[in-house]
Amino acid sequence: MQLEKSIIEETNHQQQAAHQRKFDFVAEDINGLDTILKKLEDFNIAIPSWALGTGGTRFGRFSGGGEPRSLEEKIEDVGLIHALNRSSNSISLHIPWDIPSNAAAVKAHAAQLGLHFDAVNSNTFQDQASQELSYKFGSLHHVDKAVRKQAVAHNIEVIKYGVELDSKALSVWLSDGSNFPGQLNMRGAFERTLESLQEIYEALPADWKVWVEYKPYEPNFYSTTIGDWGQSYLLSSKLGNKAQTLVDLGHHLQGANIEQIVSLLLMEGKLAGFHFNDSKYGDDDLTVGSINPYQLFLIFNELVEGMDARGMNHATAIGWMIDASHNVKDPIEDLIQSVEAIKIAYAQALLVDTPALVQAQQNNDVVQAQEILQHAYRTDVRPLLAEARLRAGGALDPLALYRKQAVRNQLIAERGAKAVSTGL
Ligand code: AOS
Ligand code: ZN
Ligand code: ZN
């Protein structure tokens, strides 16, 4: 299904007066308002194809119904989100969950909804029915050259699908690791991973990147071969300019200073981008900003400062994507909330008084530095986001409109209460 533009316009019209009051109140104190609004309008976050269905844990999965049954329906769902928020103009596909058998048609369908294709993701963390050799003991790091060869070939096949869709990056997350001490030689595992990644790297088109994601544990619980940003950075440095490190916010041990990691990767030109989510304990894949929105703001503060220092375009220089699992929420509602939370953090970071902060840091004025950051963080920027959406043709309040139109019920009527999406 698609949302009629007239419905969005009509609802916006009804909400206009209330919006204007809130917008005028916050806008009055903001310097460079139009520049900020333009940056917000330009800022889009990619939606992963695997986040449109209900997620689950190893204990169960409780579908809410109306899930997309095909790649076409996944694209439609992203189209719905984008129509509402005008901030989700791309989709990141996962192979083999979403094989684009007719790439031209898939691309045309997406384009009609204002969408393009973000990074393509390979999968060597599961065995597929058609697969000859098992990944039970790893893929790119496997001790058996034949398994590594199969995994390399899969990644090269994913690049080929991506080329057909005009993607520009291959995103690699490996579950390779060990469950018990002694199970593998860590140096050997790293060297074999590097060698496999080098073969994949060789297959990248000139204007492509490979994004190397790290994760400290799960599904392996003793060691992970690309376990942290240092290991990913080491690999991406050895590989070359087309390789960068991808930061998934949930892939850190508790207490890690993610903003510092981000700042240094950015400084080195090695920050590929993000998988946004939030967590309380580990890779919980909760809605972005639901647990620790201040940390999200601090990450964006480093990003804005670091990108400006390098003259980078905020919207396009790195990859912005959500990677979350919606176990108890309607996936579309969760994604609307996630995009909003990311843009709130971004808008707050844009409000930081940088010259004053530099001055405070120079003077070792710790109190003033904290005041400056928290002043920006505590500003209610939601009316700015709403205004940017309005200017871009989206809904003033995407979530409210989604509910008012009973979109999920319409999707259930169309696809059935038991429709199950491909994915984890
Ligand atoms: C796994 O924990 C990672 O976050 C992956 O980025 C992602 O969830 C996976 O690649 C889905 O395919
Ligand atoms: Zn991820
Ligand atoms: Zn993850």
C-alpha cells in the first residue's frame, strides 16, 4: 500500500497552528536556523531489509502480522516510512534473504517511491540449504581453504547483486570466532580473515567500499575474530582505502566510550558508518535512543565536530543505517521512532556552540564545557525536525498519522495476520 500525499497534506494542515507555536518558540533562539533546517532535510537514514519483520530471540518470536512477504513488499514498507518522514530514502539488502532476481524491476519500484539502495550485506553466519560446506566453525577465518573459498565467492556474488542495484558498499559482519579457549589459533584466524578479505577487496569496483563490522561476542562466546574496533581498523588499514570500519552501537562491552572510538576512526578517515540501535546489556538491538539518548547525542557531537573539521558532507560522507530488532513493537513504528531519535541527536549536535566549547576547553573550564553540551542536549528540537519534514513534503507527526490511518491493519488485510518476513 501507499499513503496518498493528500492525506499527509490534510493532516499537516490540521496540525499546522500547534506546530507553528512550538516552532516559533524554539526557532527564536537559534542561529543559522535555515542552514540547520536544510541539513536536517538532507539527512537520511537507511533502513535494513531485515528490520521490517518482527524480530525474536532464541526463545521465540511473536509476529504482529502484515509483515512483508517479499522484497517488493519490504521496499513498499520503506516507501511508507519515507513518505511519512522524508528521512529514510534508502534500503540495505541482505543476501540471500532478499535476492533481487530482476534488478531492473526492483530498482524501478524503489525509485518510484523515492528510494535507492544502500550497502549490500553478505551472510556467512548461517548455512543455506543450497550450500556445500558448513560455516559451523567460521567462514572467512575457517581452517579449511575450501570453506574460505566458498565464503569469498558468496561475498563476490553479493557485490554483483549490489552493482546491479547501484549500491556502493559491501557490508561484512562475520560471526567467526571460538566458543572455547584453545579452539583456534587467534593469529592464524586473523591472518586467514585478512587473506579472505583481500580476495573480496580485489573484486570491489573502483567506486565501492567494504565496511568491516566488529562485535565482541555472540554467537561465539569466547573470542570473535573481528571482535573490536582495533581489530577491524587493523584489517581495514591493511586492506586499503576502500576498506573502513563499521560501528554498530550494540557491539561494545559495557561502559565502552563509543564517542571516542567514533572520533578517532573519523580522524583517520576509517569510519564507514553506523548500525544504529540502543542497548542496556549487550547487542540488545533496541530502538535507537530508547535507553541512552545522551550517549547518542555525544556520538553525534563528535561526528559533527569531526566531519566539519574534515570538510565532510554530513548527509553523504558516511553510511547511516539502523540495525535493530523489533520484538514487541510494530517494526514500522519502531523504525519511525528510531529515525526520529537519530535526527534529534543530530539536530542537538548541530546546536552546540562550537566556538564557545573550544574556548572552554582551551581554558580548562570544565563546568562551562558541560553547560554548553547540555544546553544543546536539553533543547527540544522536535519542532525543528517537524518543520524540516514539512518542508520536504513529509508528515508533521509521522507516528500519529501512521496510527490514524491504521496502516498496520491495512497491511494485515492485504498480507494476512500470519505473513512472516525473511530474516533472522
Ligand atoms: C549482528 O549482530 C550484526 O549487527 C549485523 O550487522 C546484522 O545484524 C546482520 O548482518 C544482519 O544480517
Ligand atoms: Zn549490525
Ligand atoms: Zn548486532
